[in-house]
Amino acid sequence: MGGGVGLSSTKVGDGDSKMSYKIVPEIGYQFDKNWEAGLTVGYEGVEDGNNTFEIAPYARYTFCSTKLVDLFLEGTVGYTHIGGNGADVDGYEIGIKPGLKVNLSDHVAFVTKVGFLGYKQAGDGAAKVKAFGFDLDGTNIQFGVNYKF
């Protein structure tokens, strides 16, 4: 059980800055020391703007494990809906997110996922956007905390 939260301020051009927040709880099950499966459900809101709902089941494989640090690959299939301010856009993704887990104790771990390798699609008709590739930059980093029962 775990997840992440975020808070940011974005300014486009000469416009006003807009605050946004993100809440992404996660629940999963660890089958053995290498395999986990779970589900993330998230919500992101922008001040006076669009809001986003996302749901993404995942399977996580830990390929390198030490007492303190684990390196993993997370395979995910996700759905996103963007609404508000007249927006009504659905998006899908399937791919792999590399990650790092720092085991702070037997029950608490700091988790980060960096990048995405796979396929993403958003919109429909003439406004459909499709992308395939590897996305690794400073805006594609996720941080969270997990608690193991």
C-alpha cells in the first residue's frame, strides 16, 4: 500500500501561474522477492483548469536486490481521462517504467519511477495523438512511499 502526491505551479507565456496537485494512491501484492502486482488510481487537478483521472494496473519485476536498494521494471497498462473547461479526452498507455526502491525498513520503502518506454495514445479523430518511444526527462519522474504489511 502506498502512493505519491505532487504540487506544482505552471506558467505558460505571459499568463498567470496555475497551481496543480496530484494524488496517486497505490495498492498491490508482493508474491515473492521478485514479483509484485498492483493498481494505481490517480487524480490531478489544475487551478481553474482541467482535471485528470487515471487508473493503471501494473506488474513489477525486481531484477537487482540488495538489503537497502532494489532496481525494478514495472509493466503497466493505463487509462486516462482529461475533463473540465470543455475538455473530454481519453488516453491509453502500455509500456515499461524503470524504477528504484530504497528499503528504509522491513515495512517502509521510498519508491521512484523514472521514464517510460512504450506506446501512448490520446484523443480521437483528427486530434488523436500517438507516440511510441522512450521518454526520460525531468518531468517524467515519480516519487512515492510504500508500506508493506
